[in-house]
Amino acid sequence: MAKYRCTVCNYVYDEEKEGKKFSDLPKEWVCPVCGAPKTSFVPLTEKAAQISAETSKEGKTVSDVLIEQLAEWGLTYVFGVPGTSTLGVVEAVRKSRRVKYIQVRHEEVAAFMASAYGKLTGHVAACLSVSGPGATNLATGLYDASLDCSPVLVLSGMVARQYIGPGSIQEIDQHSFFEPICVFNKILMTQDQTTMLGTLAVKTALLDHGVSNIGIPNDVQKLPYDAPIRTFEGRMPSLAFGVEETIIEKAAHIIDNAQRPVIVAGFGCRGQGNKLLNFATKISSPIVTTFRAKGIVDEDNPLLAGCHGGIGSTAAGELVDKTDLLIVIGSSFSDLTQLPQKSMVQIDINMKNIAKKFPVEAGLLGNSSILIPKLIAKVQEKKNPAYLNEISRLKEAWLTQLSKEADALATPIRAPYIMKVLNSKVASDAVFSLDVGENCWWFGRNFQMKKTQKMIMSGLLASMGFGLPGALAAALVYPKRQIICVTGDGGFTQVMGDFVTALKYDLPIKVFIINNKRLGMIMQEQKVEGYPSSQTELFDYNFADFAEHAGGVGIKVTEPGQLAALVDKALATQKATVVDIDTDPRRFL
């Protein structure tokens, strides 16, 4: 009796075990594992079977070398759902001592986690998908990474090389599918490409701040291969660069002549809070942030006027409106930031962002960590007590407004009050992952962040469903810090199946659901445009029960008097926790 091996997935048909000769199987018979046609099978002699077994136990494969190469360049995590066209890669990760596989329940979550990881660390994590539907499920999370300039690596399984083009189960034009999303998009077709493509994929994702994809045909993953690993050292340029002194001097001269300068800090200058404060202090300027840069400076600092844009403070809005010079650092100029055309000095590491919307008086290309100190050294010290008093008065009026909104007695519970309670309870180094919707709006508007805290969100794509995956990634990056997910009932239900991923890997994230039983942001948009509310009401579901049934901690809050104590209870738990808070869908009524 003979054995036959599927060349697509390596499934072995054993005639003795199956009780039927392979030649007697009908022509339409397909592989029970991967669905490949009968013609994909080849005879497997005893010698071939022995060689195959020895190779799998001792010999290296293309997948083994690829994972070793990626680990050398700092890859630590692979997020994904295993499947037929990725089995070789999954096995290589299993054997790796440096790379850990995190199994999720949906590929969209894997891509969101990789995007969040890039936003938190500036480095790559990988998301792994099977061919066809696995690849297409990645799209939303990858577009989030692409638009927010987060470095991400995709390892996409593909059908065996002989089926690329003619058509097969789960075969799509995968290269074309990834092309508009990626800064690097290649198919690993031969063994000799392995280390080079692995190196270039990570390097390009880091330097171009985007998504790199390596498509790996199923048969190539399992080919015997060994090769020296390309070291990281000596293969990456320094990003600590800035423009020549004459342009810095020109920018400093423009700043010296401004009477009401405003510094606008975007996500691109994250981590530069102390330098920004030194700069602002020397030129007597307020600091206004974009939403994504919220918390870059303690929000209780006298020079921090708040966020600008749709969720922004009245103080930031008035100061930007009356300024005679905007000093914009690391901002992408999204529509929601709503920066107006003014006299402008701009700093950005991406040359395409310089003068992206408006002409600038001076555009400084380079790393903000290098250029801010150089500007500080060049500008004149300026004393402007009247301007500083105005900043203080405007900020005080804004904080008074926020305090009035946080009504501790109103029922259903007001979202501003929820933010006030969270603000007083969460750790000073907590990491926040925000979903998109009214929950995000309230956090941006009412929560007062500290620079020791971190926040991530889906920025330009503004995709619902980011909150939970972002929290999962944050828990892996910062295992000793408090991880807070702020989400809504709409956003959470898109990805709630992966709450069990937090349980599986003992990630004690705290999920706070602002549950207004509707798509609150859409309801408001309908109202603004003069439409009646339609298709925004959601099924009233108890998410605390869901968390309990899954094996986590579930807490339901219905009355404002319960909130503070139940938030304390949630933060004290050592398990993944859902706090389902009934809230008022109305804003300021």
C-alpha cells in the first residue's frame, strides 16, 4: 500500500489507513485539509517519507530562516490566525526562542494590534494571515497603520507557486491587493530571497513609516534552506538629522518677530515634552496639541492650552485664531485638527508634510528631537506677561466649563462625569487605547492627561474597533502598567470576540464601555445635518454579563453614585475586566 503527499499542505494520504487506493479516488476528489485537487498529490516513498520527517525534525526551512532573520531585526511578536497556507511559518515561530505567536480570533484584530504596537514602540510587530480571506481581513487594520505612519510587517500566506494565477481555493491576486496599502510588497519565490526580503521588509517599514508585506507561497515555506543571518548593526541610517543652520536661523528670526506665537505639537513630536516646555517658556508661547499628541505635556501645565479641533478646548481655539505665528511640529494637518492658514514655521521628519496644506515661512526638515533644541538655542528670550495672563485666563475658563459638565448627580450617568472619575482614579503612568465614536470625543475633550501616560487611537482612518486590540498590544508592551481601553457599545461589539484573547494570555486590561445604546456620534451628525435619528439605536446588551461568562470580570454601572467605587474595584482586579457604564446619549441637555 502506498502513500501520497499533497504538495500544497503536506497532508499525507495513506492507502492502508484509508482502506482505498489513491488511484481509485474520483477525479473530483480534493485534499481534505486544504482543498487542493487530486492532481496536487505525488507519491511518497518510504525513503522520501523518512527524509521529510528528518527535515522537519532537524533541518531548517525557509520559514525557519525567515523568522530568525526577522528576530535579528527586533521582531518579538506575531499576531494572527493559523491556517493551511501559513503552517510552515507557524511552525517556525513555535520553534523560535525570540519570537512569540499571539493567537487572535480575527485577522482584523491582528492588524490593529500590529498597528498599535508600532504606535507605542516605533518598531514592527507582524500580523500573519492565510491566503484569500485571511489577507482581506487584515485590510482595515493595515490601512490604519498606513495612514497613521505606524511601521507594521505582514507575513501573508499564499497558495503554492503553481496555483498563483490559474486559481485555487483561497487564491486571490494577493500582491495587487496589498499594493496600495504597503510601502514594501514582495513575494518570496525562492530560498535565496529569504534573508534579503526579510531585512528589506523591516528596514522599509521603519524608514518609510508604513506597512511591509512578504507574501510566502505555501510550498516555499517548507523548502529546506539554511543561510547566514544579516545582522542589524551597520544596516540602518541614523534618523537624528536636521536642516542646515541658515534655515534654523531664518525660523528663529521669524519667531523673534512674533507677538502671539502658538506652538502646535503633533504626534510626530511625542516624547519631546520637556523640550517643548523649554521652548515655550523661552518665547512665552502656549502649547496646543493635536488629539493624537494629547498628553505630550501635562495638561495641568499653565502653558498647555489643550487640544485644537473638533474636540478641542475653547482656550486653544481662541489662541490659534488670534495668533500671528503657528509653530507646527509633527502634525499631519488632518481635517479634524482644523488648523487655519496663518504665518507658519513647520518642523517635520517627512518632507511631504512640509507645507502640505498652506505655504510656510520656514520649513525645517528633520527629527524634532534634534531641531527643537537648535531652535531654543537660536531664538531670543521673550517676556510677555500680558500674553501669559491671557493664556491663564482662557485656560481657567475652559476648566470651569469642564467642571460644570461633570454633573455627579445627573442620571443616566453623564460622560463628562465618567471622565472626571477616571481622571482621579487611573494610574499616573496608565496607557490608554481609545475607540472611535462619542467615547473618543469625550476622552479627548474632558480627560486631563499626564505626560507620563500614553494614548493610542485610530487617527486618520478613525476606525471603530481599534480600542480593544490596541489595549491587547499595550498590555504586551507594558506588562507592569495599567492598560485602559475606552470604548463604546458600537466599537466594542465589532471586536468583542477577542476579549477572550486577553483571558488566554492573562492580559489584565480594563475595558470601560461608554454604553449609550446607540451609535451616538452618528446620531449627533444626523442632528447637525437636519436628519431625524435613524438606524443608530443598538440592541441593549449587558457587556458585564458577557465578560463574566467568558471567564473575566464584569461590572455593570447604572447609577452615578456607584461609579467611583466600581472603578476602584475594576482597577484592583488582576483579570481582564469589562466595566459596562450606562450613559446618557444626549450631550449637554
